[in-house]
Amino acid sequence: MILDTEQETLPREELQALQVRRLRATVERCYQTIKYYRDAMDELGVKPHHLKSVADVQLLPFTKKENLRENYPFGMFAVPTDQVVRIHASSGTTGKPTVVGYTRRDIRTWARVMARSLAAAGLRAGDRLHNAYGYGLFTGGLGFHYGAEELGVMVTPISGGQTQRQIMLIQDFEPTGLSCTPSYALNLAEAAADMNIDLRKLPLKVGVFGAEPWTEEMRYELESRLGIDAVDIYGLSEVIGPGVATECIEAKNGLHVFEDHFLVEAVDVDTGQPIPYGEPGEIVITSLTKEAFPVLRYRTRDVSILDPAPCRCGRTHVRMKRVTGRTDDMLIIRGVNVFPSQVEAILMQTETLTPFYQLEITREGNLDLLTVNVEGSPPLVAQGPVAMERVGHKAQKDIKDFIGVTAQVVVKRTGELPRSEGKAVRVVDHRKKQK
Ligand code: DLL
């Protein structure tokens, strides 16, 4: 279902005309109200009236995470704080978080793009959503919550954790939709199986999963364990939260970026130069309608490919391929670049291994060592250590053959690795501590 039919199916020319109008207004506001943007534009000699086409976005300065941090907490707001009705913050691993703000209209815009996302995923008014994204400073919980209400969906604001209780409520409330990170969905599936509850027999029909990288193999796993369609949703707090881009259930092949609200580019990670459609680049986003916290050319550090091909769902909005990971999550092991999600894809092709895995990096002398810890399936574990080791060696060879990286694969017993309640911790890096 296309919720905002007119906006989501605009012919490209009309869409671009709308984008230019909104872009100019956004840039004007940024220039007038946010010192960072005025200074950065003055330095490049760019004025708001220079923006005459969508491509002119390239005249604008980039915005990076550190620019937001330097203006902590409210220095990037374009409105006085008495017009801000909500803040969220992204959890910085070190130091201060990045704070983002919303006016009442921003909250409505966000609810609307989230309602669109849920509709694209196949949910309708009258459906029920079990929302296990975290509520709080993280945008996941409240983002889905407002979107579900906007669509007319009954939402259970369960947040993360208390997994067995969640299973009980899924049985009792009979939700048709599940929203959480893919790693938590897996956790729920495992807990249900342990409780002898077959989620496939319940009315659950769709999962809207995002906030962390996941693979086609994981989609297959979740769809078969839960008896659902699993749909990918993307977003980031700096831009709005979830609801920047979502897959449609018709194609499940790339995420439509809601381009009437977000102008998307792909650029070369090192040079910042534009990357043509169809080739991988860093996703850069300019908000077109936000009031409190507009962003110009925000460098997401997420790598993807933009695909303008028409989609069978009828939307004209460009699709981005699933995000394989953030540039800063990319590991460089003895000169080979590797994303944890690439390792996930390989592990999951081995039937006797489970999707519960974690990567560990250590240093021996000058050499980085990558250890892939993964739990074996119960039948494999029952066969004992020799069989487990054999499967580990095979996976090790596959990783070397397909990714080119040397890793040691250690097959663990069930329950030995931590279970995720939100964004999974895929990499434990011991190198810093060892120094
Ligand atoms: O994770 C917003 C969100 C909540 C998206 C719920 C989807 C569902 P942040 O905490 O600011 O916001 O983290 C944003 O998470 O830059 C990506 O690196 C990663 N990410 C988000 N969605 C996906 C996805 C939320 N579908 C960062 N696939 C982004 C891969 C994703 N990575």
C-alpha cells in the first residue's frame, strides 16, 4: 500500500522541482539561523540563492558528526529551544552524545514518514504492532510508536528486554507486526522456541527490522523462524530517526528513500566526490522539511548503492541497497577490509552454524588476529568437539575464499555468546586495551 500516493509516486521531474524549492528554503533557514552553516557557506562563497537545481546541493559544505558534537548540545538548532518539543540523542561510544531536536511539525513529519514505512512494509489501519525497539533517547521506540498511531495501528510499547514476558504478550495480544532490531528478533525467536511456542502459528505476518546491518541470509532465517515477511528499515537520529528509507513488501529489494523529505547522494568516502547511481558510496543526506534540526549534506558514514530503477510497487523514490555497515565499523585485518555483515553472510550459509556470532580482534606482535566466535546448532554440538572443530575449519576456509581475510573460527555451545536486546555488539576489539 502506498500511503501518500501523490508524494510517493511523483514523476521524477515534479519530485525534483519540489526538492529544489524545499532545498532552497532549508538552506536559507540554515544560513540565517545556524552559525556553523553560515560560516561554512561563507568560507566556500556559497549563498542560498546559488541553489538553482538539485545538483547544486554539491555546492554546499558537508556536515560531519564532529561538527554536531562541537556544537553540543543545542548549537545546531534552527529554532529557539522554546519551540522544540522533543529531543533525542545518539549514544556516542565516547564523550558527549549528539543531541537532535524536533518542533511539533517535525514530530508530525516523522510520524508521517514512519506511517509510510509501516504501510510500505504491509501494515494497515487495524493491524497491531509489538514494538520492541528501545524507548528513550534512542529514536527507535518513539519513532515507530508515533508512526503506528498515525497509521491507525494498535501499538504495544514494550521496548527491549524481558524477553520471555514479550513472548507471553505476543501470544496474548496477537500482534500482526513486530518491530525491533534483527538481532533482537532472533533472540525472541530463540526464546519462543525454548518456551515451546511456535511463533509461526500466531497472527504475526511482518517484521520491520533495522537500526543495524543485517543480511539476506538473516532475512531468510528470520522469515522462516517467525513465519513472517521481514522488511528492512533505515534511518539515523541526525536525520530524523527511523523512517528515512524503507523496503516495500512487494519487492523487498532495496529501501525507498522518502525523497520528498530527504535529498540523498552517494559520495566517495575519501574525496567526497559524487558517485554515480549503481556504484557503492557513502550516503549523504540533506533534510528538506525539518525545522528544529535541519542538516545539510550529512555524512552518514553508511555505505550503500543508489538504484533509480522503477519498482514494481509503483513508488518513484530511489532505492538504496541494504547498508552493509558504517565506514567506521569496517575492520582492516592485515590489509583486508571486512564488514562484520560479510562474515555473517558466510556463517549463515553453513547449516550447522547458528546466527549467533561475535567477532574478536586481538594483536600479536604487529599482527591483527580475527577470531570469529559462532554458536553451533544443537545437533552439531551434540556430536562433540571434534565435529565442531571440523565445521569451524570449513567456515574458516570459506571466509578466506570469499572475503580474503584470515580468521580463526571457534564454534561455541548454545548460549555461550551474549544475546542482543537492541543493537547487537558484533565486534569486540581488544587491541586498544593491549597497547
Ligand atoms: O538506529 C534509527 C533507527 C531505529 C533505524 C530503528 C531503523 C530502525 P541511530 O541510533 O542514530 O538511529 O543509528 C543510525 O544505524 O547510521 C546505520 O549505521 C545504522 N542503521 C540504521 N538502520 C540500518 C539498517 C537508528 N536498516 C545508524 N541497516 C545508521 C544497516 C542501519 N544499518
